[in-house]
Amino acid sequence: MHPDRTQPDRPARVPRPRPGTARRPAAPSGPVAALVDLLLPRTCGGCAGAGPPGSGGWCPACAAETGPPYPLRVPGAGRVAVAGRYRGPLRRAVLAYKERGRRDLAPDLAAVLAPAVAAVLPAPAAGRTDPDAVWLVPAPSRPAAARLRGGDHVLRLCRRLEPRLAATGLAARTVPLLELDRRTRDSVGLDGPARARNLAAGLRTSPAAPAGVGDRTATGPGRTRSAVPGGTVVLLVDDVVTSGATLRACRVLLRRVGVPVTAAVLLADATAPAAERSTAVPPAHPAARR
Ligand SMILES: [Zn+2]
């Protein structure tokens, strides 16, 4: 079945806060956010300074220090592009967004990520200029980590990326196809193979996935019918790439359920040797990882 015609645009289950779990009110968006930003400038996520009115949580100086996006070779992960290196302002902004409660930075980081999407789109085929649609598939967080962060931070990033891509003529839609089992361990401290095993054990398709995903009927052994409408580009989205284990695990599972990943886009590249990175800032809580 054609998933687009059988599912609402937002198939994700809306996570409900557990009783007693404090949640900050959602940051304003759209014109309201622009007005609030003019009246009460937010500090920049990259340098904590106040940028010019209207610059939001990402000042021009930090923007100038980040990017342009570049392709990254990650074995087994297909085509990958990152917005910048995991250092300096981008690293501070990602940590502030992910671990320090700066959920208001989502639109700013979506703006940082958008050019990476353009960097991985396939070259236009003859007679075509753009894909018919873009699926943004967020790399999932562990449920415990998402709760501590007030929601899944990559999912939120994808939602904010949609209008950015729409403004460039790309019909982007967030399709949360994956989730991590609640028993999945925090991957911090695990080596590459152990991290891969941990993810392989905990990663699964979401019950909210569109109809057709995972449907293996009418295919031969080892082959899965594509669950993606023709002309659709599937982008796996994540915040930081370190070993590439998450990208590989997500890609393998998605291919198995009939969703071939076109490319992956990430905010930050942490594949460089540790010595090249700036001073480490540990997450606020050990459970608030992945
Ligand atoms: Zn700044």
C-alpha cells in the first residue's frame, strides 16, 4: 500500500510525560518566536553571547565559524554529510540543545543542518530537478534519555528541518520509523563492536511506522519490497557521528524493512581524533545519552 495515503503526516506517537516529570513549556515558534526574539534576545547556543536582534540562538559569528557542510566517509554508512566539525560553537550549541535544556535551539540547529541536506541530494536525473519528497528519519534516542531531555531531540530537529527544506522547494516530512528498546544500554564507554551489538539488540521499527514498512510479502528470499513511494529520498538524521555504529545499524534495519536510505545528514562530525576536540563537557546526567 502507498504509505502516504494511509497514514497521517505525523505518524509519531506523542510522548506523554510521566507523572511528576517536570517539562518546560514549549518554546514559541513562527511569528511569535520572531517577535519574542526581537524583544527578548536569546543567548547564542554557540558562544552564550547576545547576537544582533533577531539572530536567535545562533549568532552570525558562530555561523561564520561553522561549515560549510562536507561529505564524510563513514564505512558502511553510505553517503553522509555533516554541517561541521564537533568543536567550538557547534559543539557547544549541540550540547546546550541536547543536554542543557536549550530546546529553543532546535530551529537554529535545523538551519545549520539544512545545507548538509543539499550536499547529499542525488544529482538530478534527466527531466527531473528535485526528489518528489524527502523523508527525514530521525535516529532514535533511548526512551530514558528522551524523557530526561524533555523529548526526542533528533525528532524535534527533524520537525524544525521540514519548513527549512520546504522553503527551498523540498517536500520534507518527518517519518519516525525507528525506536530503541527501553533496555538498550547507554553506549558511552562501549567500544565499537560492543556499541554495534547494543544497538542491534535494541533497535527496532516503531509501531507508528507507515503501513507497508516491513511488509516482506511478494518478494523473494532476501529481498524486500520498497515501502517508500517512488521519487522519495530517505535521509537518516542524527546529531553527532562518532564511530558510525548508529548510522550503520539504522541503515541495515531500514533496508531490511524496505526503506533504502539515500543518505545520512548530521550536525556534527566527531570522527576526528580526540586530541583535536575541545575540552570535554560531560552530559548533565549519565542517562541523557544517545
Ligand atoms: Zn555565537
